[in-house]
Amino acid sequence: MATRVKATDGSVKSVALKRSKIIEAVETVALVTPVGVAPAYWDEAREALIDRDRIMRKLIPQYAGLHLSSRGEPFTTLARAIVGQQISTKSADAIWGRFSVACGEVAPERVAAMTPEALAGCGLSKRKTDYLRDLALHFADGQIHAHDWHAMDDEAIIGELTSIRGIGRWTAEMFLIFNLMRPNVFPIDDLGLLKAIGLHYFSGEPVTRSEAREVAANWEPWRTVATWYLWRSLDPIPVEY
């Protein structure tokens, strides 16, 4: 286990978390858990983390009553993620509004049937037009097995998602967390998470990915929950994607 430096005393100052524009645009839902309801494992995970981790023991009670929650459905979630890449939330919302109107219904078959010109007319770049068409074809042709994901392990789902143009591992991990609400996801490439680990476990010093993994090993099998609380420590308003 990495040597932990004593965390600074006093309450942690809220820091605006500079997240990727992808995550700002994602709007997701668990396939099993009803909208707005905490995952079934949430209380068990909280208790386990409080029991074994001194930082979580201090952090978790600060957000009593808050929990991971999400809304949406898989195709819409991923389409919004693509639309929102590398642009502001305001711009993404405007483009998504035009895109939704042009589609009539945001469904794989409808998007696949749209011409590149029609998609471009919504304000989408050529790259995003290509990405959305590829996403729609993956769903429409049955290359994506969304209905089977509840029975598939995380890496298998990541493998399916990253076969789609425009979706990398980080986006797939966000999908696992905020759509499927998988309990043990650790998005090692998330800069906000690394920042929070450094802040709480290493007295604000930068943390390497190796050190972060060692810290996170103590959270198994609830790394999603610990990650969520660390995100909250930087941005106290819980996000519902």
C-alpha cells in the first residue's frame, strides 16, 4: 500500500471540477435501478468504506442522503456523449435540441437513416456526424448487446463500447458508472479523481496512477462508490447523468 501522508485538517474547500465536456453532456440511467433510487449496494458499500478507510470515514458523512443516480437509456446516453465532446454544455444542449427535432425520435434506426447533410445541419461536425452514424449502425445492426449488459462483466462491455468510433475507455467507464451503475469501476484516467486522491491521501501532492491504484485497492469491491464521494469533495453537487 502506498504510504499515505496525513491529510490536511479542517473542511475541504470545494473546488470546481474541470471535467471533460463529454461527462457534462452524458444523460444516463441504470438498466435495473429505478430513476432517482440509490443502487441496491449503496448502503453496504458506504458502511464498508467507512469501516476500512479513514479518509472515507470523514468524507462520506458530509454527503448524507446523497447517492449515485442516473437517467436515460443506452443509445441516448452515448449519442449525447458524442454530441457533447469538446464543446460547452450550452452549445451541446443547443445542438442536441436541433438533433432531437431532426430525428423526431432519438433511436438507432432513425439516426442511421439520416443523411450526413441532415446531421451536419444540426450543427454537428463531420467527425461527430460519422461517430453518430457509426453508433446508430452498431445498435441497429445488433453489434451492441445492450440487453445483455446486465449479465456481462465490465471489461466485456468496455470492449463493445470502445469498438464504436468516438468512444474511448474513459467514456465507457463513465457509462458503466452512470448508466449501469456498476459498483467497482475505477476510472484511472479521470483527472478529477486523481486530483481528489492527491488532495485527501497525499496532502495535496500530485499522485501517480500507480499510487492511486494502491489507494483504490483498499476500496474493493466498491471503487465506484469511493470514486463518487471523491468527486463530490471537489464538486459537492451530485451529478445525475
